[in-house]
Amino acid sequence: LAARGADLALAGPQALAAAASRAAHDAVAWLLEHGVNGPGALDDALLAAVSSLDETLVEMLFDAGASLGALQEQALCAACTASPFDLYNGETEFIVERADMLVLLAGRGAPMDHPRFIASLRSAAQGPRLLAALCDHPGLEARHRQALGAAAA
């Protein structure tokens, strides 16, 4: 599309978010290499990548300069409720994938005790199983485990 005149300054941020939502690593890398890396574009792409439950893509966006910043609770809630059936053939619950993404976000500073996240976790599909998988995750720091334990009580 760029070779045919598509303006990356105008359409690039939407293309980046769309590529991130589809776990299209090569397209995301190409767009980043061609300057689609403004804060707004990275924010939207980061949320889309979190919803795809693709840790590699989320890390790629962090490496490109994405930051959780004001997106912390949105990202946590997106990971908590994500069910990208169209990206994962045969997966139906995404318990492990959601727990992995939540641990990644916690490692990047997302507050595991945020009230909106806790409410999202409680109402998520298979919420109790997700909470158990999250609390048992070997990568979760003790302080986050305590926050989740207190929230679950």
C-alpha cells in the first residue's frame, strides 16, 4: 500500500493497531521501521497487541518505545478479558495466555491491585481459574501475588 501511495502519516497508526491486533509481526516491524511510532500510535498498537495475547509482539512494541503510562488499567483489563479465538486455532479459554500477559504487564509496572482490574478479573470468563493461574504463575512477584490474594478475599 505504501508503494502505491498510502500516506503512513495518516493511515500508519491505524495500520499499526490493525497489524498488532492480528499478531502480524512482520507488518508491525515494517511499520515501526518506517516511522509509525508516535505515542498515540504505539498506545493503540500496544492495547491491540495485549488483546491478541501475543507476548512477543507486546515486547516488540515496548522495545519500540511504547509505555503503559496511563494505559495500565486498560491493558490489564484487556488482557483479563481477551479471547482472540480467530488467532489461536483450537484454544477456547485462554487461561494460561491471559495469565502470561498479565504477568508481563505486572513486570512492566501495571498495578495488580487496581480496582477496575480486580473487577474485570472477577467478572472475566473463567475468572476464578484465571486468578488461580495468575497467583500460581512462577513469574509473578510476591508483592503482586499478595495484592491479588487480598483482592480475591
